Amino acid sequence: MAFIETVLGKIDPSNIGKTDAHDHLIRKGGVEVITNGSDFDMPNENKALEELELFKQVGGNTLVEMTPIGSGRSIESLREISAKSGVNIIATTGFHKSEFYDKSHFLWKYDTEQLAELLVADVRDGIDIYDYAGPIVKRSEGRAGVIKAACSLQSITTVEKKELRAAAIASNITGAPVSLHLEKGTMALEAIDILLENGAKPNNIILGHIDRNPDYYYHEQIAKRGVFLIYDGAARVKYYTDEVIARLIEHMVEAGFEDQLLMGADLGGKSYFRSYEGGPGLGYNLGIFTPRLLTSGISQQTVDKMLIHNARRAFTNKKAGA
């Protein structure tokens, strides 16, 4: 039977509802905190619950939490937050871009097959509650529903190529989708090639942050590969205005790719949370940005595809016959 893996167990794909395809709720330490400062440390479950209430108020039902291994991932916190909020949360295994990991981290030392084994275990057996931070591994009942890999700006490092190979192998074994961090939306085609060469399926590949490189031609070439594209940059005026992203979505719909588009918010630090007196908050995409899309000529049917129907297909485990 088809299923989507959440931190509280498998759900029927028909129950996914409106979905944030790439976001962050909580980080307890980890490489991004060390690299980017305390803004990335989000240790308060109550604040995450406040933020999810904003998400629910505008119709949000499922959130894909994209914090990977070594980045402050806390599976038990996510299980608690999901149970209290009533929001489906899909957790992540995999890795961020290589610059975030000290050379002493096992990411640099393990080979592709060893990394793939860890990813498979997170998906099949449950995420290590210690986030692979020590010699003892204790599996949570919460399993990963997505596998992350990352690329640097206009480059894929040797370690990142290893990440991609391991993610593809684990995806092929488990059926879990691979979702990518693409720095400023670059290296998409090259990353897709590596994933496909190592067994990943096009309809099980999801590209994040791609709208930070809003080149129409580039997006069309990516979409022709049959993968999913997450537009997760609304309200990020430090990159592009909402008008740029809305026009990009309009173009991709007109070009015939509306069945491959997803939407996320990617609130990667406390400064983005209303609960920490920041913004735009988790209510922005559904409360402000999608209504704007409707007034700019995007149909309700297309918006529903991005938020619900495409997300259902993207995050359904492909070993389940999806």
C-alpha cells in the first residue's frame, strides 16, 4: 500500500493536505549553528509549536523538516512537536554541503557504501536519537521520509559527490525521495546526473532553493528531466522579490510543467519566525504568497497542485508502488 513516512509513522498519501516541501522547525546545536551563529539554533519546542499554529491557521497540514545529519537534527523533538500540533512532519536523513562539516566528521572518512548504509537505517529502522554524534546508536520510532544531499555554489565538491551517490543508492533501496540543497539554485543538472547514474529515479528527485536562480531557460531544462522543483524563496527580498518568483511560476505553468512544482518556506533561523519576533513566519506562503499567485493569473487548481497533489506524488515512498 502506498504511504508517506512521517515522524509518527506512515500515513495514507491522501492525507498529506497543504504541504510545505522544505522547512526547518528546530535545531539543537550542529554544524550550521557553529558556522552561522546562534540565529540558527532553535532549541525551543514551544516556539516551534507557536509557529506551526500560524501554519495551521492558513490551512497547512504537512511540513517537510529538512535538517539533516550533524545539523542539530532532533527526531524526538520533532515527534513531540508533531503530536502536540497535529501537523504531519516528514523528517530527513542525509547531509548538508561539505563546508559545514569539520574534517574530523565521519562524512569525510566513510566511503559511499558506508554512508548509504546509515541513510538506509534512518529510513527503515528509525533515526538515531543521538544524530550519529557518538559510538552508541539508539533508534527512534520516528523514521526519515526523505534523504538530503547538498551542492556548493557553482560547484559540487568531492565530498558532495559522495553524498549524492550515497543518497541515490539509499533512495533506490528504500524508495524514499532525495531532496537537494542547491546553493543559490546552481548545479542542478550536474547533481541530477550523479543521482540518476547511481540509481535514483527522476520522479524521486526534488530540488530545493531553485528559485534563487530564476532563469527561465535553466528551469525548463531542469524540469525536462522529470524532477520536482521547490520554489521556497517567497518573502526573501534579500534574494528576489515575490514578483520575480510569481512570474517564474507563471512561466513554468505556461511551459507545461505545473505537475512538477512544489512550494516551501525554508525558514532556516530564528529571525524568520514570528514566535521569535522575526518574519515572515510559517503563515506567509499560504496566507500571503498563494493569494498573490491567484490574483496574478495562477488558477486555484494549479495552486492546489503545488501544495497538495504534487507534494503527494513527490513524498510518497516509491517502493510502495507509487
